Amino acid sequence: MSLTELTATSRVTVFPLEGLTVAYTTRSGDERGLGDIGLVAVVDVHSDGDELWRLARDLGGRTADADQARWILTQASRARMVKSGDLPDVTWTAYIRRRFALDTLFANHDVLMTGRMTLVEELTQASEDNPLLDTKDP
């Protein structure tokens, strides 16, 4: 499967989830800038984002794709509410493996995209201040 590559500068929330470092940001489907697309990605060069869907199934007990997508968005929304690793203006590149259209608006999103993400050098300084943001291999 080919990956869609997106690069932007925006607010990104980085948070831990069952041994993964996960990044969450939003995109807009049109010029209104509503943030109707949720982008949740694993910050790891060896990831393709499928780990998120497995966690939704295994931990969240969800079997339907729509339920798994809502579980993933719930984890990301919770992290953002408590400002877990909030980076207000960071440049990132995401490699989207999966795009899922929800049947109804959830957490202000009607689309969830998952995959992996890389964050630029600005993250290096932030990770020195916050170990949660350290995305280097051990």
C-alpha cells in the first residue's frame, strides 16, 4: 500500500499510549479551517500506525472499524484536553497509511487518518525539557 505524505506546521499534541509515542493534530477538508480531519500517528520510523487500530481492538474491546476509530480519537482528544506534550507550532511530516470516514461527526472530526509522523529539530529542545517528547530509539 502506498503512503500519502503530508507536511505542515501546526499544533501537535504528543502523548504516551501503551509504550508508543503518539502525535495528534488536525487538518481541514476545505478552506474553512474547521479541523474536521483528525490525524493520529505513531512517532516511530518503524511504525505504520496499525498499532493504534490493534490497541483499539485489544484494549478498547472494539471490533467494528468505526468504533476503533472513535476509540483512537478519544485517546487523542483526552491527551489534548490535558495538554499532554502540547507543541503549539511544530513542523511535521506524516505518512498516512489509513484514512477512515466516520458515519457521523465525533470529537469534531468526520475523518480519521492514521500512520506515522516525524517531527523536526524543534522537538530536540522540547524533549530535553520533557522526557515524554524524546522520540529517539533507546
